[in-house]
Amino acid sequence: MSEERLDRMEKMMAQLIQMVGHNNAVTEELRQDVSGLKEDVAGLQQDVSGLKQDVVDLKQEIADLDAKLEKGFADIVTVVNVLGEKVDKIETTQEHHGDMLDVLAVRTTHQEAEIQGLKRAI
């Protein structure tokens, strides 16, 4: 082989070695980037898992609050119904007392008349 060809081959080998070295450096950088991305993805997956649990917890809390709200509303309805019954009883009791007062008034009038009659007889 001629020396010129040998020089060209040496230059080509040198270029090839540089290219392989550069490729290796780029590959290592890519590996590090991929490794960092994998860690980031793992962190994000943990965050998403935590968020999912938070959503489940919030849904449960909302369900609990809905149940408490329904019970509270039912209790209010019960209290209103009881109060309504009490009001009805008050009206009935007032009517009954009115009737009793009328009866007592009539009896008192009769007793006064009897007392007056007895006073005249004496």
C-alpha cells in the first residue's frame, strides 16, 4: 500500500475513533436523561396515585356529608311535624278550655242565683 493511502486510512480511523467517542458520549448523556426521566415518571406516578387516593377520600367525605345533610333535613322535617301537631293540640286545648270556661260561667251564674235565692229565703 502506498503511504498516501495509509495516511488516509489513519485519518479515517482517527475520524472513526472520534465519531465513536462522540457517539458514546451522546449515548451516555441520553442514558442519563432517560434515567432522569424514569425517575421523574416514577415520581409523577406516585403523585397521581396519591391524588387518586385523595379523590377517593374526598368522594367518601362528600358521601358522608350528603348522608348527614339528609339526616339533618329529615330531623328538621320531623321537628316541624311535631311542632305542627303541638300547634294543633294547642288549638284543640284552647277550644276545650273555652268550652270549660263557658260551662263554669253557666254554673257560676246558677250558683250565684241559688245563693241569691238562699239569701232571700233567710
